[in-house]
Amino acid sequence: MAGFADVLGHEQTIAHMKHAIQLNKVSHAYIINGEKGSGKKLLAGIFAQTLQCQSEGEKPCMQCRSCKQAVSLNQPDIIRVTHEKPNTISVEDIREQLNGDIMIKPYSSPYKIYIVDEAEKLSVQAQNALLKTIEEPPVYAVIILLTTNTGMLLPTIQSRCVTLDLKPVPSNMVKHYLMDQLEIPEYRADICTAFAQGNVGKAKRLALSDNFGEMMDHALHLVKYISDMDISDLIEDLKKINTYKMEINDYLDLLTVWYRDVLLFKATCDADSLIFSDELNSIRQKAKHSSYEGLECIIKALEKAKIRLNANVNFDMALELLLLTMKEN
């Protein structure tokens, strides 16, 4: 596990955590809110490790017994609440792993820390059970709720927790991290950074994914040649897109970024601002033969396709409609 100095961005959240440790004013309950891949688990882990560190500093020493246990996820007083049901954290999960355990004093540490990941999945009954503990916690208890959506938590829980919202990390920091730490080539780092929109976890996942490179090649082939394709070609491409079903949002984002590049180049003739800078010739050709209205129509169709797929509309039907719109414009 890393220390605070190894975290990219999130200076405000880190400063708050360090301040609480320095002044010995650690809250009994926190909500760390941020999208998937934003670093919630990493920050919660470092915070918990620091609180339990035997050197009692504002960062984990990495040398004491507690730090070594925390790194191997074996620190007995840092408890990660799990759940078997994929979409729900049940009242039984909370009662068995948290409420039923919290009155037992820490084994070897100043605090007993509970980290509840995916807290947006807490059922109402589970939240009500948790609320009773948050209202009257033992002095040594710290409960950390990690969520992608604070709005899914009861207002009564929100009002009794310190909420730390994770902000997007600046793009230049994400790009430098991909190039310097992961040795990703600049062109690919630019694309992954644009897609991640300040989410370091997502940028890293895309940069290291073989599938993402293959998916990008297919998306670029599609946008370059779709105007000349007949129906049988479109059906073949639809079959290929089906293999990216689990990453369809990433695939649609690739298409959206390319068409936005075309729209931007058509309006400004500025190649320096393009994400797909290596595709300048294709972008120039598409801009020349497309109208503003047509490009905006495609970008809106891509947004609609995302909404439809998130609402569980038939996959093939939603994609067929999108491909026809792309072909016609």
C-alpha cells in the first residue's frame, strides 16, 4: 500500500485527513464520494493505515507491525465489510460484520476502523441498522463509507458523517503519470487521459488494456469507412461491436471523441487541439464532407444510444439505429 505522497491529486481530501490526525479530531464516520476508479479505496486504506500506525505520525511509517499487517490486508482492527449479493449490502451483512463486532474493543490498535465499499448498495434496512451505530459509536470506532452516489444514502446518515468529495485529477497530472510511471506512449496517453476525465483508475485501466487498443482500432475503422459501407458490412460491424458489450460505454466514448474532433476541426482548422491527432487526414476529410448539423446529429445519437443501453433497451436495436444515423450523416 502507498502513502499519501504517492496519491495523484486529491490534495484537499488528503489535507483534511492529515489535519484530523494532527489535531486528534478524527470523526467517527466518513463518506468518501467519487466515481469508480477515482481512488476511494486507496485513500481510505492509507487513512486507516495511518490512524493505526505505531509511529503516530501523519503518514504511515511502513515499518511497524501494524503497517506491515495493513499492507498485507491482515490488520485485525481494519475491517472491510463484504457482501455476497452483487447489488445489495443487506441488513444481515451490517449486523454480522459491523454492529455485532464494533462493541469488541480493538485487538492491538487505537481505533477499530470499518471500511464499507459500494455503500450506495446499502439497503434501507441496512442503513437504518448502521444509523443506530453511527449515532452512538464507541469512542474507538471509525466507519468509512465509500460511495459513487451520496444521494443513495439516507439524509440522516449523511448528516452524521463528514463527507469528502473526490474531485477530478487535472489532465496534465494524469498524462504525466501514464507516461512517466507506466511508460505509455504520448499519443495513447493523450487518448486515455481524454477518456478518463480526471479519473486516474480509469486512465490506468484503459492504458494497460490490450482490449482497449483493439477496440480503438475498430472504432476508428468504423468512423472512417461507414459512409461507404452497405448493409451487410454494417451487420458484420455490429457483430464485432457485440464482442465489446461489457465495455460499450468506452466504445461509444471513442466514437464521440472522434466526432467531436471532426466538429472542432471543421470549426477552427486547429490540429493542435485534437485528441486523435494521429488521425488528422481522416478528420480533415470527414470535416470537409460533413455538415455541422450532421455531426451534431451523430453526437446526439451517441448520447441517446448510451441512455438507451443504460435503460436496458435491446442492444442490437439501439446499435443498429446508431450506425444508420452515422452512415446517413
